[in-house]
Amino acid sequence: MRCMMIVLLTVGFVAVEVNERPVAAQERVPREILLSEQRLETLKRRIEQQTEPTYSAWLDLQSRAESLVDRQPHAPQHWYVPGFYRDAAGHRQAKQGLQDDANAVCQLALCWRMTGDPRYARAAVRLIDGWVDTVQTTSREDDSTLSFSYHFPAMVFGADLLASWPGFSIERQNAFRTFCREKALPLNTMDRNNNWGNWGLVLVLACARYLDDDDLLAAGERRWKELLQRQIDDRGHLHHEVRRGGGRQGIWYSHFSLLPHTIAAEVLRVAGTDLYDWRSADGRTLRQAFEPLAGWSRDPASFPYWDGDPALLTGVSYFSYFEILNQRWPNPNATEVLDSARPMTARHSAPELTFTHGGLLGDGPAEETRR
């Protein structure tokens, strides 16, 4: 008899019932969570042909990965992150290990898939195992859930890329799946209505795909649509975020909401559901939010929620996700800032977006577009 469990993921206060497969039944195949196998082959070809912006981003990525092959895991026995606005130094220190380990897993896994060099895979699996074997308890207090929601998905993306490496045994992959189910998923913040909800959504969707949980994936899709409709006003502004810090942090927090929503859309696209042009009942779209943010990123002085010196605005350049959106809807402002900032990476969930998505609309050679 298949065992059943209830994963309490609040989506409009509805508990989602999830079928949990016995972990031993999982097959040793990639789930294609953020990157399809076809996309990975396209990236290899672009490296061989030195196609930009992929090639310069690849050189940048490989250089970073070389510095990570001896990295040891920085996993705590108890996961807890204090609130940033109460204890900024403690917040950064507590989450730094997951941030750097998860991004390293993703970066090392990408390098292994591009080169076949087992040093990269070995280092990535060592980091994954370190978290699975070390973390015993987790807190939901302060910023513990948010920090896990925006950093852990990179480890899931990397683990998926490593599925076929012989050194990542079925037993260790199943242990990581158990960790995703029992430790990671309960920390998601998908029920929140501001950027916390977007980051929790990324965690839920990444785990749903890694666990082959179609019910959880469907719950994430519904929440993606809800958040889009609730967060964007009729001008395309993210009304929960634009006035943060008196407006000074408004562009940063708008990026900090639209970045995860874009990553979530990409996970759903790779899973077979393209929501990029989805329109809510009152006309809200992802493009509607992207275009004003692209303009503010190129010309911060045009940001209407801050009357002070534009140079004091924070996080204006955190727009690596424009690599995805600007291929869909070419925008001169986004094109200009991307051209000046490449190659780009990010600290949260999806490092190396210039490498993985720059100059690419779909997954195959026929869908390569502007360079």
C-alpha cells in the first residue's frame, strides 16, 4: 500500500494532499527542473563555437568553479537565521553557508555537465551530502524560512544536473529527496503575499519537480497565478515592494519579487506549462511588471517612489533575470543594461543566468535569438 502524507502548503488556506512515493522507487534520471537536457546540449555547442554571451559567461563560471573544487560544506546542525532588520550581521553569517554551498553545487554541477570532469561533480556531491548528513533541526522563526526559500533551490537545481554521475549513488540521491521532503518543503514561504511568497514558490516548484510530485507542481502553478494577480497594480508596479525603505529600496525589492517569479515561470515552462504570456482576469501579466522595472534599472532617476538622490537607490542592478524576460519581450532598456553588465550571476536561487539563458529563448538551436 502506498503511504500518504499531508504537506501543509497554504495556498488560499487550502491544504494540499501529496502522494509520497517510496524513495527507493525513484529512477536515476534527471528531472529537468531549471535546465532541460536539450538546453545543456545547446550550451555545450555554444561554448565550442564561442558564441556570446554564453562563451564569456562560461569562462567566468569555470574560473569560479575552479576555486570551489576543494570547498567543504558549511551546514549547521540547527538551521536558524535572525531577522535582517534586527540583526543584519547575524543574519548574513547564519545564511552564508547555505548561500555559498547551494550556489557552488549549481555552479560545479554545470561545469561537470559541460566538461565531464569528475572533480566538479565530486565537489558538488560532497556539499549536498554535507547538508543532508548534518542538518538535524530547523527553525521557522525570523528569517529562517525566507533564507531557506531563496537559497536552497540552487542546490536542488544542481542535484538534478548530477543525477547521472556514477559517484552520486541512488542511495545518496534518495537521501537528498528525503531531505527535500522532510526538511526543505516545510520551510517554504509560498503563502506570503509579498516577495516572500515568490521565493517560497521557487522552493516548492523546485522540490515538486525533484520529487516528481505533480499535485505539488499544480499547487505551485495556481499560486504563481495568484501572486501575479495580487502583486501587480494597473501600472505594472509591484505595490508591496516599490515603497520599501521610503522608496529607496523600491527597485531592489521589486527585482527581489520579479526574479523569483521569473525563475518559477521557467521551472514551470521546462515542466511543460508556459505561463509567460498568461493574463489574469483583471489583465495583469509578467511583461507588465518587467517593462517599468527595465526602465527604472536603466534610468534610476525615473523611479517615481523616491525623491532623493538616485545614486542612493539600492539594488538597482540586480536584474540578471532580464536574461530570460528580454528574450521573450525585447526591451531597449533591458538590452542596454544587460549589455553593460554581462556576464551576470545572482546570489539567490539561480546563479549564472547569463550562461544558462543569455541569448536563448527556448531550448533548441532553432530558438536562439538576439546575441
